[in-house]
Amino acid sequence: MPGRLVVVGGGAAGMSAASAARRTDPHLEIVVLEATGYAAYGLCGLPYYVAGLIESVESLAAYSPEFFRRRRRIDLRLHARVHSIDPATRTVTYSHDGHQRRLGYDRIVLTTGATPVRPDVPGLDDPRVFTVRSLPDAISLRSLLDAGRLGRVLIVGAGYIGLEMAEAFVHRGSTVTVVEALGQVMPNLDAPVAALVEEEVRRQPVDLRLGAKVTGVTRVGDRLLAEIDSDEVLVDAVVLATGVRPASELIAGARADSRGWLLVDDHMRTSVPDVFAAGDCIAPWHRVLGRPAAVPLGPAANKTGRVAGTVAAGGSATFPGIVGTAVAKVFDLAVARTGLTETDARAEGLPAMATEVTGMSRAKYYPGSQPVHTRMVHTPDGRLLGVQ
């Protein structure tokens, strides 16, 4: 296919799309516009970089920028922030090297990802309030830890990222408080499974507060005074882990769900001609729910990126959908889920029930054997809906 393919975003989905496009068409001009100074790194590894378990930033990247430029002949432009896309004229407006530029395209792939949700709470715009959604976020936190400036940290949110970051800070010797507005950790798990995770967290030097809310943050010198319901905690930094929203505002007129996640077909086409989307900004087909659903995690980002790049370059590929698989390490506990929880299923109107089994990771007489707790969610007639 002659012409130019532009990919907006150089993360996992973006570089997967660009690489798949190159494999499909060796002669296609491919330009990737990435707002930060990094590309093709794993977001999932950020807590482990902050913890110091991963020494270098480069270790988080699948390949270096020069690899993509030289070996795959992809025009990767870092520090290139896209401001608008005009499908009528097929042009992208972006800033790069202090100048505003325009770039035409024949087809375009949006891999703009998702942005952290910041609760509407006074003081959360302070520079000492962080999110953990990009490599620059992690670099800032790691630098403060290395300088001994994060003695006490408040984490807002007890989902995957919140608890992984709690472990990272404990590993670095920080005093950690975790606040979760709901009554359980990991709200995307059923309560009995979440209770096992809570037990593990409470065995650690973590001040875990469930059913609590941060109502305000005030700067006190170099520190922050956080109001948690009727209590106050003086901390060196606040880390927000309160969910994400799609960064889908660049493409006006594309079909999206009620929360803004872009809707695509199984070829990753949006409703706008020659505009594709992949990664954390889309709601792909969920094979258990039987409808689109956003589950912004790395494996789907890579897979949808490959499909988008292949089709945008003139090839043939389809993405069958997701089942919502997620895995996390919480201190000494491994937690995983796939499909629907019982809570999910009942919210969808499905007749769901759960069966729980506790077994061993290997024959119990063999050294190192550990208990494995499994919760299977199914319909009364035996259709499996999900496992935790």
C-alpha cells in the first residue's frame, strides 16, 4: 500500500502497530509521534522500577528508539505532542522541537492510551501529588526515593497499581498509608478473594484504611497535610491510583461508549474512514460479556496494536476479543482473574453462582508447595463465566 501511515503514541500498542505495518509493507512510510522521550516501554514494570528492583530505565523498553529507526525503518519522533487530527484534510497538527508542524497521512492509528483520573479534591494539583501512568512519573518518584525525600507516602486507591506501589514504597523503606473509598481492596475482585488480598496487605507495614476518603491536601513546607475523613496525615508525597479515563479526545466524531472509550470493529477500524485505534483508548469486544468493554491492560494493547498496524498497512488480521485477564503480585501473594466475577455477572443480569476450591501449587509433599485458592464463577447449568 503506497502512502504514509501515522501512528499517534509510541507505547506498547503504538510500536506494535508500527512494527506490524512494517512487516506487512516493507515500502510504506511509517511515522510515529510520541509525546514523551520514551517509546515501547512496559507500563506494568513501573512499580518495580520505583522499587529499585529494575535498575535502569532502558530495561523497561522492548527495544531502543534507534532499533526502530534503523532496523525497522520507522520514523519515530519523540517529544512530538499531537494537538489535533483533521480527518477531512487527513492532517495531524503536532509540536516538535519548539515548533508547531502539520503532517499529512493516508491512514492513521490512534494509540493514545488512557490518562489517570484525578479526584475533585482540593490540593491534588500540588507538584508532590503523583500518578503512575508514564515513565516520567516513575522516574520522578525514583529520584525522590534515591534522595531520601519520601519517608512517608499516601496512596489513594487500593487496586492493582495502588497495592503494587505500596509494595514498592515498603521495599524502599517508606512509611505507607493506603486509602480506599470502597470497603474492600481490589474492587474488581469478588469480596471473598479481595479478603485474602487484604489479609496479605495487613501483614505488611502498611496503614490500610478501607471505606475512607481523602477530602483535602494542603502544602506544609516541603510536605503535604492530607485530610482523611476526620484524621490528618503529614506525608512527603501523595500517589493517585484511582483509575483511568480514555485519551480519545483527538478524534472528534468517532463512535465511543458512554465513558469515551473508542469503539472499533474486529479489524480495529473506528467509525471514521482510515482511522484505526488500539490499546488503552478503546473498548474492544469482550467475549464473555458479548459487548465492547474497556480493560486497559498490556496484553490487549500489544495484540490490538498488531491488528491495527497490519490492516492499516493493507494486510488482513482480526482481533477476536478479550476476556478480561489480569495478574498482579501483592507482596507475597499472586492474584489473577479472567472472565467475569460473580459481581460482574449479576450486574449483567446473568444467573451466576460461585464454587471455591483450595488446592496446592504442586504435590503437597514436595518442597515449596503453596496453597492456591480458586473461585470459579458459573451459571447453574455449568457455563464457566470467570475464575479468580
